[in-house]
Amino acid sequence: MRQIVLDTETTGLEPAKGHRIIEIGCVELENRKLTGRHYHQYIQPERHVEEQAIEVHGITNEFLQDKPLFIDIMDEFMDFVSGAELIIHNAPFDIGFINNELAVYGKQKYQPVTEYCSVIDTLVMARQKHPGQKNNLDALCKRYGVDNSQRDLHGALLDSEILADVYLMMTGGQRTLSLSSDEIDEDSTASVSAIRRIKADIHLPVIQATDDELTAHREKLALIDKASQGNCVWLQGEK
């Protein structure tokens, strides 16, 4: 199953008021495994970014001056996401902006993105799992122990990487991890270094039980064995 975790940054909050996408970030999952492939693009919105939005994501008008228009990256983006299940936090916001861009530039070529992709909204999922609690991305990172220490400002690619971790934890944990670039196809355009993962060469200490702890453990098992009339599974191999 191919899934794309997606996030956008924008000039403001409402496409109906002329606001546009300025950044798209996506990471790919296949069978709940991060493949290392991603799509990331800054976009010239043909309008000014609001100051309040800059305070959130730090992307300035000067930075965006030489970036491509959405029409220039539209086909590449749609090729990357088509046929996948999109995983988005507060999906109506991002889907609304993507559909607005497609309406502006690709009306004759593309239908709304939901015609090509199904969507999972992790905000709806989080509210169902944790009613009455904060369910923004930072709160979910804290709840599920996901490292978001690099998230000083919002950024589409970093936020999609973090959301991938959160989604996998919310839905039962990640089954497999890519720990080495050797596992990535050489033709892939992915930047594996952009995805935060535990180093493969990390050495964890092994702490042995003390004699007192071993004695207390045996005494506890003896009590369990007595209470279960000789059926303590941890002593089966010793009988």
C-alpha cells in the first residue's frame, strides 16, 4: 500500500481570499515503511505572503522571488501523489489549497486531487482517539514520544516527516525502518539525510541483574507457580 504524508505552507489561511501555496512537502510510505523518496518544492505564489504567515513558517517574499510557479511543478507533483493514500493533518486546509491551485492552473487538465487520491485526516483520527485533548502536531509528538526538537518554525517537508512518525505510532507503530542509504534505489531523488532516524551503529549498554534482583525474581515466580497450581509459564522449562 502506497501512502504519501503531505503538508503545505501558504501565504495565508483562505484560498477564497486569494491565498496560495508557497511550499509542498511529501514523504512516501509503502507497506508502513518509509521508502526514503520524497517530494519537496517551494513555489512563487504571485502575491505577497502575509506577515502573520511569515511568523509561522519563516518563508519570506524575497526568498520566493526566483521559485517556480505551481503550473511549472504541477505535473511532477501530481505524478508523485496520484494513486496514493494521502495522510494529512487537518486535511481540508491542504486539500482546499491544492484544489485551488489545480483550478487556477490545471482546470482543463486535472480534477480535484481527491479524484486521484484517497485521504486520511490525522486530526480527525487524533480527536477520536484523544477526545477533549490538544491534538495539534506538537501535542501529538509529545504524546507519542516523537522527536520534534528541530521544529522551531513550520516547514512542509519537516512537518510531513514528523507526521509520518506520529501516524505510524497512532496506528500501531512502524513495522520496519530504513536505517541505511544502501536500501534506497540509486535512481531515487530522495534525500535520506533529511529524514531523522536512529543511527545503525548506536551502542546501547547491557545492564545485568544483580544477585538480589535474581533472588527476588525467583521468589516472585515461586509465588506465581504456587497460586497457579504449578502452571507458571516462566518455570515450565525448569520443570
